[in-house]
Amino acid sequence: MTIRLPTAMSLSALVLSACAGPVTQAPGPATPLPGTTELAVDEAPHAAPQPAPPPEEPSVDLSRPPLATDVEGAIVLDRALGGSGPRIVVSRGERYLWLLDGERVVFAARVAVGRDTIFRYQDREWDFSTPRGVRTVRDKEPVPIWVPPDWHYLELAAERGLEPVRLEPGSVFRLADGSRIEVRGDQVGRVNQYGNFRPFRPGTEIIFDGFVFIPPFGSAQRQVPEVLGTHRLILGDGYLIHGTPDEDSIGEGASHGCVRMRNADVEQLYALVEVGTPVYIY
């Protein structure tokens, strides 16, 4: 059975409504009149005084977790610093992670955290922030496979003005050119005019005729390699500490809620941390 969801025109229109303002070109140097001579001077006469540069903000000492800036974060940090044994501490504000053992800092690295936005699609809502609180490393996994949640496809639909189509086992969807999108076993593919079935490569967005197709859970097309980097620590409720192929995002609010690390850093943390290690996020 194929379930077709309504289109997201209102949200996509909202996304597209933010436009850049007019660009004002700075005037170039004046062209001398014929028969005149331009004089170069060191300073324009009666030049307006230039404002003093703003004072530099004092740098934060990140050799240890710095003080929290809110009450909830302060409570979490107080619990973290009062603990004993190995524990992970993550600062959302500084976008930094520490592995402590007693009072000793065993490891520290810069990270990316959630983007702190709310995504709404019809009557559904997702919070893309990294939540404060105390969690536990429930499991560890090398070479992780990403299973895209529904919001991944709905975000794509909203951004590009597409209509999402949820595929189920056995689904058949006819395209305008006469070919078909079909689900056969654990594969989603396209059947051409000669009846040949070719599965889509995992990680490929399946977009045809203004539709984005959502592969069923358990299908090969809903299992994407490399997105989570080389290792991940599973914290529960869909939250992870994981690597990334996009290492330029480290230090930013860039994820959908996970703590993202450079691959070399998460590999080192993975080797140091055992299942059951507490994780304090403030």
C-alpha cells in the first residue's frame, strides 16, 4: 500500500520568503577631468574620527568545564563535577566535551551541538536542540549506519516544495514516464519500460515528478553509511555522540540534537569510554 501525504506548500513558501535585500555598490574612485591633475593626499581634509575597535572578549579557559550561564545548566554541571570515576561532560554553550576521571581531565575536544530550532510539518513537531541533563552511554558502535528519521524526508519536502510519499513493503508507484517505483523485499528500486528492476543506491534521495519517496524501515535505502562518521556512542532517545564527514561543522550549532565530533576525536573517545559511563550535558 502507498500512503501519500499532503503537500507542504505553506511551509516551503515560508522557507523561501527570506530574500536578500538590494545590493548597494560602493562608489569607485573618481575619474579625472581632461586637463586636470589628481593630487594624492595622506588624509582627507576634516576626516571624521574613526570609532575605537571594540574590546576583545576575554577568552574562556576550556582546560576544564567552565561555569554554566543558567540555573538548569549549573545544576547539571554541579552533579558532574561532584561525581567520581569516568564521566563525559558536554558544554552546549562552549561546544566542548571533556572526559573526566575524578578531578583529572583525560580527554577534551571541540564538538558541534544541536541547532536549537523547531521544525514543524503539519501536526508534527521536532526540537533540534541538544537537551540538557544526565544520560548514559548505553552502547557503542564502530562504522555506524544512519537510519534517517521521518523528519529528514519531511525537511527535504519543505525545503524543495515536494510532496512526500511513504512507501510500504510491496508498494508500487507509477511515474509520469511510465516507469515505476517499487519495494521488493528489502530493496527500493525503479522498474524501467522493459521491466528491469534496479535498486537505488543507499543514501540517494529518491525524487521524481515532484515527490520525495520515504523508504520503509528495514530497507537498504533507509540505511545510509558514513553520515555518522567512524564511531558512535548511543545515549538513548535517538541522541548520539558520533563522528561526521563534515568536520567544518565542528564548533557550530549544526546538528539535529546529537553531539558531533571530528572522526579522529570520536575514535579516541570511543576507545576510552565504557558502556555505562554517565554523560552530563549542560
